[in-house]
Amino acid sequence: MNKFVLLLVIIGALNWGIFGLFQIDLIATLFGGASTLPSRIVYTLVGLAGIYAIRYLVGDRETI
């Protein structure tokens, strides 16, 4: 589960980086637009992974 969450957080970070540098939303480009169901699912999963990853910030660093 932790590796899946990390993968989703990395995908989200790369998408934001590409958007910041080139104004290209890679997720929307790959899945046919920002409002399509597949894009919304990916955005939701990335957001949930970010919320889940908060535990790494406030949790015991020895168990990470």
C-alpha cells in the first residue's frame, strides 16, 4: 500500500511540475480531458494518496 501511495504522489508531483513548466496537464492529455471520468479518478486517487502521505510527515520516522 505504501509503495502505491508513493507512486501516486510522484505521479501528482510530476503532473504539477510539467504543468508549472509547460502548462500541460499530462493526466488530462493522457485521459482525454480534465473532466473525463478516468482523469477525475486519477486526480481523486492522487489526492487521497496525498492525504494518506501526511502520516509520513507527522508519524514516527523510524517506521517509514
